[in-house]
Amino acid sequence: MNDARLRRLLRTALAMSMASPALVAVSCGAATTTPASDGGTTTPTSTTTTTGTGARDATSPPVDGGPAPADSGADGAIVDAAPDAGCLIQATLPPDDGCTRYRALRCDAVPEAGFFSQKECLALCPADSGTPAFCNVQKDAKNNAYLACMYCVIGRRPPGLVPVEAAEGTATGAYFADASHLEAASVEAFRLLREELASLGAPRSMLRRASRAEEDEVRHARMTASLARRFGAVPGEWAAAPRTEDRPARTLEEIALENATEGCVRETFGALTAMWQAEHARDRHVRAAMEAIAEDELRHAALAWSVASWSRARLDVAANLRVREAMRGEIERISRDVAAAPPAGVLVDQVGLPDAASTAVLLGSLDALLWDESRAAA
């Protein structure tokens, strides 16, 4: 797919979404926020106390296939449903948001390094939010450890990305700090994609587009790092160069599967989200940054659709079916993610992220205009 066609489709989806009657009263239910000491804005925290293995809070499913969450007593206190099943660290958990979900940790499950492998993250983090970008250990004000599962992927994530400690500071500063680290990681992702496509005989024009995307992501990392500092992110590991584990070269089907989920779905939705942010962010610096990023991400999404078309012609029927099923599953996961953990009010306001209602309309527009048509044509 070329850039011009995708741009027309996304602009149509944006116009349809902004004109939707379902969004007329979206701003009436804004979340309450409290000012932070450094002038930024933070969201209130909620306390979750658990004592049985597998129980994390009063509503969420177990992380390890263990017993169901503890029941709530008449006075609102959490009642231990499995007193002999094990020990969970009693920590004060921040509220889930659109990018991160927090869960209690077993007393014996805190790694010395402070983060888990991707395999461990898949086992520990809620499966209904899709595949976590990474997960790690964070601590509350009393130094009690808990699990943070990060799902947002800004751009493409390279295979084997080594997780870092989540950014701290104001909610907006931390959002852009985490985004900056993932934008920097996308540089490596596009470099790897270009090399793998070259080894498989992809057209030179496609390789040049991947090279240009590398350069774009360098700029994006700098822009979002600047916004992170502007909004009060605390210096930390997010500013370090991303590291990746060595991985064997991927097959064409593996490339196509990742491209379908992260490119045709998440990058495409990310481009539309950036366009939305450029229109709705309260801060003019954010609006200007998102306008520039949206144009680049649109080209990256168009590249993903070109890779999809090129790989589809080279895969057999069974492999193409698996790619289409993965794409549909990712679309459904995004919808569940936002419904389960909409973005914090301050991120809707300052950063311009769409809230749950707006996201549902944006997804519906994309599904009608692009995803459904593409699945039918595949």
C-alpha cells in the first residue's frame, strides 16, 4: 500500500470518528486528577491487599492459573480465598492505565535483577491485554514490591528487547520517557527488518523505506525524550540505549506474523492515534510533536502493508491463514486493553490520548475502512 492511499483512509477514519454522535459527551466524564509537587499531574492510587497465591485484586483474574481472586467481605475487606496457597506481597498498587497493568507478586517471585524474561512476563502478566512489551518490579512508598506489565509499543519492538525500569515522575513525563525508550528500540527493529527482508530478496524500494523509518525513529526518540524532560520525568534507565538479546534469523512466516500484529494493526492504529493526539492534546508542544510523528508513523504503517502484500504472495495458504488469524486476534486485544484499562485522565487531557469511548470509535472506523477490507482481500 502506498503512503497516499493509507493517508486518505486514516484521514477518513479520523473524520468519521470525530463526527460520531457517540463522542458528543465524551468530555463530560473526565477523570479527577491531583497536582503533583513538581507542577505536573498525577493520578490517584488505589490500595490492593491480597494474601492468597494467584489473587491480585478484587476483580482481575489470576496471573498463574491459580485460584480465583479473593472475595470481598460485607465491609469491603478482601477475604483470603486460599489461606494455605502461598504468600503475596501486600503492596499499594497504582491504578491500571492504557499502557500498564499492575499486579501483586508472590513473596518468592522477586528476581534479583528487578525484571523478568519475556517468557516469565507472558506467564505472569494478564493475558487478556495481549503480549506485554516487558514487565519488571516496582516498589510502593513502603518499599513493597509489585509487578508492572507494560503493553504499549511505540513503533516496532525488536525481538529480544531487554526491559528497563519503568520511568518515574509525573504521569505525563513518565509516559513520554517510556515512549522515548521504545522509539529508540524501534531503530533497531527497522534495521533488523531491513536486513531480513534483504536476505529474502525483497525489492530495493522496500529496503529504502525501512532505512528511512530507522532515521525517523531516531528523531522520534529525541522528540519524546525532550517532552519527557519538559513534563518532569525523573532521569533513569529509559534514557539509556536499548539493548537486545541475540536471536536467530526469523523465517518469512515469523516476519509476516509480527508485521501483521505490530505493523498492520498496532502501527496503523498508532498512526491514527497520533493524528488524534495532534488534534486533541491541550499542550501545544505535544500537538506539534504528534503532528510530525503521525506523518512518519503513517509511512511506517504503509510499509507494513507493503510487506504484508509482498510476503502473502510467497507464503502458502495455511501460513497466510495463520497471519490473518493473528491480525484479527490483535485487533480484538486492543479493544479489550482499552476497555479494561483506559488511559489516565491527565494523559487524555495533556497528551491527547483517546479515552475508551473515542478509542472504540477509532477502532470501528479502521475496521470498517481498512482491516475488514484487507482481510477479505487476503
